[in-house]
Amino acid sequence: MFCSLSRLYRGLSRPTRRTTQLIWGSFSRSLVLSSQRRIPELSSFVARTNTCGELRSSHLGQEVTLCGWIQYRRQNIFLVLRDFHGLVQVIIPQDESAASVKKILCEAPMESVVQVSGTVISRPPGQENPKMPTGEIEIKVKTAKLLNSCKKLPFEIKDFVKKTEALRLRYRYLDLRGVQMQYNLRLRSQMVMKMREYLCNLHGFVDIETPTLFKRTPGGAKEFVIPSREPGKFYSLPQSPQQFKQLLMVGGLDRYFQVARCYRDEGSRPDRQPEFTQIDIEMSFVEQTGIQSLIEGLLQYSWPSDRDPVVVPFPSMTFAEALASYGTDKPDTRFGMKIVDISDMFRNTEVGFLQDALSKPQGTIKAICIPEGEKYLKRKDIESIRKFAADHFNQEVLPIFLKTNNNWNSPVAKFIMEEQGLGLIRLLETQEEDVVLLTAGEHKKACSLLGKLRLECADLLEARGVVLRDPALFSFLWVVDFPLFFPKEENPEELETAHHPFTAPHPSDIHHLYTEPQKVRSQHYDLVLNGNEIGGGSIRIHDAELQHYILATVLKEDVKLLSHLLQALDYGAPPHGGIAIGLDRLMCLVTGAPSIRDVIAFPKSFQGHDLMSNAPDSIPPEELKPYHIQVSWPTDSETKKSSLNHPCHPES
Ligand code: ASP
């Protein structure tokens, strides 16, 4: 069974950005391969005998009934019918006796739904269309039924027709008819199917649903609140099934997974949705390496077969290394331009701001080298890089251009001694025409800034035709050994968790927990793909006392809110750990979609609205009464302020 399903899987080929007809063509060809293997049966239980896209010369002479949308009509003689599987040409009968059939097929507007019955015949010699998988045949229609007529459309159902995202979201049901959305959603379904197969059938996982009406949990993302009929009592939508999956471990369901819907009220961000889907996993008696191997196997097994195969094990990098070399905890390892610490080269520098930086605790000098930057970066790019550094990081960035004969051209060139220059060339492996961006300051700040500039410069170089990141490359990476806590941004004296409060400390650092908790590393691991965090998890605390200490003493959370979990840990909780893979982001990367909204059937807009149904919507006061709540309407000035804080993204 696995073997045939994986063959089916192989059948779904990627649409290309050619004409619609061609795109439908390739889609159709691939699915026909699957149907020839009789898996799956695409026309069972319905009013058609075949799909539009599957018919070939091997069907010649067969009587077929097809249902589909009118894609195209020419001279009232030819009509092209479309379903999800492809396109087929239908010949509109011209003889008097078939006048009613002709009338239906000629008068129905484009995108009307029709059912036609007729015979599969070959196209006359010379009229075959090699670009169409069904291009050798056509349908000689005998009967036709207009199943539903289509009004004038807000946009044409053709992928190459440009439309704004707002319009696409407003008429999402029409947008879904396009080839790319069909492909994205069908591939998503197939990958999830393979994941289920891998987890349940190959590794004995149990698919368990957990509640979506839950209660407020401490820490983590902001939650959506749902009123209840009890005065002053609210449910919360879970940001993830974290507590439930741990409680399932206590309950002896020792290999859990769920395609779980999660909710986070985090406002608008380009790669986020207020509701999103995770492949949520938890296992008992497991260590970090066990979870990592499971996920590597899962991705390898479910990976589309027309992509380069996933190579396992994935490389791994510590959080400290990721920050030092890439300035982020989600490094894009498809290209170099790594951050290099050049502090030692400048210990005796005469340059004031470098001297100043080095005299401070944690003070460093760092640089990245932009290959051929001189050729590709314009003066205004360098200016905007420096402005970005000043505006967002309050940092100075020095551009240094390496000229022929290793001469440096920079505002500080005359202060760079020969040995420093040579040292830089060696450390950064610079070549002629490269540009070095140098900054000085506190380690984390300098790294974060250069990490951002590294990506920014990569975008700039690519916009000018340099290929830095191979679009066919999928570069997976584990980031491990995170700190257990970070200082809070607003009050660095206080700590917050780097992952979530249930993450176990690293066994070799546990002695620091009671004295210097900020030094403790955790058993938290993130999975990164091409510079995007696509998953994260941890080995959990299964000791109630330790969990209580971290919640109450380190994080200063209200433990009462989690008394059920603390209690459960005391009743023989097994050691356990897990992970969640962000399915939307993963699919976005696999399909190469520009946004996660392109792999979700009914996404929210950038501002969290459903543009089709207009949710969230108002509710009359009398309907709010049973919930004992009333709206406190913002004043005009409050409304203005909030629109300034959330500048309008073009939704319409
Ligand atoms: N619940 C975590 C999250 O949503 C993942 C995990 O620790 O399993 O990020």
C-alpha cells in the first residue's frame, strides 16, 4: 500500500508559470499517471464517468460524461472544458437535430458549469495539440446540461491574470479554481497524508484531537479570548496543544500527534496568521536525538518526489554559533557571507569608535564580506544600509571597498595599518571588488545588525542577477542549546522563557538554575529551513517540583493557572518531549509560494480579517447580553492612535 501511494505522490508535478493551458496540461498529465494505477478513483460516486484531464487516445470510441467549467469557446464550434484535472476540447454539434445542445453550449457564459455526454474521437490529422495532454482527442457531444450559469466574474480564472491579493481573498472560492492554488492545496493534502502514514502506520503514533476551548495560560503568545455565559469567565483559544499533549503522556498515550489548529493574537505579520496549523508531536521516554531523527524521517518520507531528496541527518548548530556567525537563531545556510569577529585585529586601533567599542564589556568588532559588492552595490544602497543601522540599531557601519593591490578605500582607510588590512583579507577571505561591512559594539547587537545586513545584501545582489540562494535547494538545520531564559526586553532584570515554561534545562547546566538561571542552556531545539523557523520543541520538565520552581520563582508566574499540570506531573509523569512543525510555513517553502496565505484555503488578510465574509464582525448588544459583556467603543482619538500604531496595509 505504501508503495502505490508513494507512486501516486510522485505523480503530482509542479505547475510552471507558462500559459494556463500548459499549466493545466502538466497537472493533468501527472494525475493521469496516478489514475492509471487505479489510485485514487477520481470519478466514483458522481455524475461523471471521467475527468476532463484524463482522456487520451486509449479512450477512443468510449462514451463519456464529463462535468466541468467552461474555460474557453471558439467560433461557437469548439469549447474547452476544465476540471481540477485538466482541459479537454469539446466539439459543439452544428446539425439542426442538436440545436438545443448547441444553444446550451454556445450561450452559457464562461465559467458556467456544464455536464456533457458524448464520444471520445480523434482530432482530425494536423489539428492535434501537443501542448495539451488531451490534445490528441476531442469529445463529440450528444447531450449537454447547464448545471449552473456564471455571472460576470470579478477576474478571469487564469493564473497569469494579475489581481490584487485583496481581490483574491474577497473571492477566494474563485481564486481557488486557479492552477497554482489547486496545486498548493492538493500537495499539502498529500504531504499531510504521507505524514499521517509515517507517524501512525510506520511508527505507532495515535492521532488525538485536543480542545480548542481552553483557558488562559501564562507566558507565550497573546491568546484570543472567547466569552462564556458565566459572568466574567472566558475561554481562551490555545496557542498550541502544549499542555494537552503533555497530559496525554501522563495518560499513557505515549506517542501522540495531531494536525492541530493553533491560535495566536499577535497582530499582523507577513508570515503569520492568527490561526495556523501545526503537526504537533509528543513522545514519552525520548531524548532530543530521538525527536530529531523522527522529524528527519518524517520529512524525508513525506517530501515531494519531484524535489531533490531530503538528506538526513540535518546539520546542527548551537544557538551561540548561529548568533555569532549569522546574527540570528534561524540562519539561512544556503550561502556564506558569515559574520567574522575581527576584534583581535584592532586591539591597537587608532579609530575612535572602534577603540571605544572594544573598551566596553562584551565589546567587539565584527564584519561581513559582500562578494563583488563593489560591482553590485550602488552608493545609495550603502547609504541606506548605514541609515538602517543607525535608525534600527543605533550602530555605525563602515563600508570598506577592497581595491586592486589590496588597497582599502574607506573613511578609515588611512587608519588601517598594513597588518590589519592583511589580517582582514585573511579572516574574511576577501577578494578584489568585495565590500566589507564593519561594525563595532556589544556582541549580540553587532551580530544581529550584521545578520540583518547579510540578508539585505543577499536580496540586493540577487535583485541584480547574482545567484546566491539556489531556489531548488532546501537547507535544513537544527539549532540547539538555546538558553533556557532570556532577559525581558522591557526589564532585563527579569527573565522570560526562550521557548515555553515547560522546557527542561540542559542536564549539564542544572546546577546554575538556583544561582545564575540566565546561564542555563535548555533542551530546546528549533528546525530551520532556508532561514525560516519551521519547527520547534523541547524535552519537557516532568518533575513537578522543578516545574513549580521555574514557574513561581524564576518566571514569577501565577502557578494556580497551571495547578492541573503541576498536579499531573506528581502522578507518575513519564519523561517526555516533543515538537511542532509549522505546516503552513513548511508548505509555503515547499511550493515556493510568496506567502503562507497561498497554502491556506481560506486565510485571513494581513490585518487578520476574512475579506470574503467580513469577519470579525459586530454583534448586536442584545446578543452580547448572555455573555455579560458590552463593547466600550474607542473615542475618535483612540481610533486614530491605533491606526497610527497599525499602519494600514492595503486590503482593498
Ligand atoms: N508547543 C510548542 C510550540 O507551539 C512546540 C513544542 O514545544 O512542542 O511552539
